[in-house]
Amino acid sequence: MQRILCYIIFLALRLVKLTYKFEYRNEQYISDAIENSEHKSFILALWHQNILASILSHLDQKFSMIISSSKDGEYVANICENFGHIPVRGSSSKGGVKALINSIKLLKEGIPSAVAIDGPRGPLYNIKPGVFEMAKKAQVQIIPMTISSNNYWSFEKAWDKFRVPKPFSKIIIHYGEPISVPNHYDKNNIPTLIEFLQQTMRENEEKVSSSFA
């Protein structure tokens, strides 16, 4: 029953996706990150609230995605599989190390990763350090990805204020300049990296939001 329900949701999302108008900005950064990686791969860094729009806007490429091992995560994992992506199950409280290892392995196999950097449980906009470990171990670049829509539903009671773009919305996908994590970086450098990525995401969010002003 669960898989049937997930497939119905998948079909509904594909139909709604047809009504969206996507605008992609700075796509050359994707090409740059691939060119700069031995494994021809990269990591997209996004906020958890924009997971749905990120999936629907990247149906032409396969991504690995770390998804919570919870029961709710099972639904998300099934839907991601239907869209052709690879769910990697795990979270900070359960299976986190294994999820990181598997994600790094996939990056080295040339499969890019999409990471909700404040997930899977928040707090909102609180970046977890795992994304930097992935980038360092796989030696791929992190691309900050900001997503904004001119019309969406926001689930205010959810920790991430999850966003669902309304049908016929315009959705802007903004790629930021790739970030490298050198081999010599260790846990003492993580706070600096987190602060830099947060500031980058904030500035890009302001740029994108101003487009709808």
C-alpha cells in the first residue's frame, strides 16, 4: 500500500511539475564543478524546505540523497526512487556514518549528491558539517543552490517550514559559486566553512527573492 500511495503521489507531482516555469541561473557553475572534479561529480547544497522543488527541477539527472531512516523518510525515499534518484538512508541519530560513506562512494562513482544541509531534523538553516566531510573525502565541490518561487504553500508548523510551489508558479534555481574543501581542512575549520556557506546562501536568497519584488 505504501508503494502504491507513493506512486500516486509521484504521478501527481509529475503533472503539477508540467505547470511550473523554471528559470536556471549560473548553470556554468555546474559545468565548472564537474570539470574540477576527478570523478566528474559535485554536491548541491540546499535548505530542507526546498527539497520538493529541487527534485522536480532536476529530473534530467540522477542524484543521491541522504534521507532519514524514519517511517516518514520511507515515503520520501520511495518517491525519490520513482523520480530516478538514489536514496541513501541515514540521519545524525541513526545510520549517519554509513550514509556519509555510501554518499561519498557514489560521488566517486560520478553520481552527484543533493544535500539538505540543515536536515533531516533541523533546526532551520542550521548547517550540519557532514556536507563538508563528503566534499573533502570525495574531493568534489559544493554548489550552494537557492530555490525560490513567486507563489507557494508554506507549512509553518513544520520545523523546516516546508515549501510546496503552487501550480503555475515561477521557480528560480540559483547556483552559487562552487566551494572547495581542501584536504588539509579538519574539524577546527568547520565553523568557518559553516559561516561562509550560511552567508553565501543568505546573500543568494536575497538576490533571488528580489526578483519577485
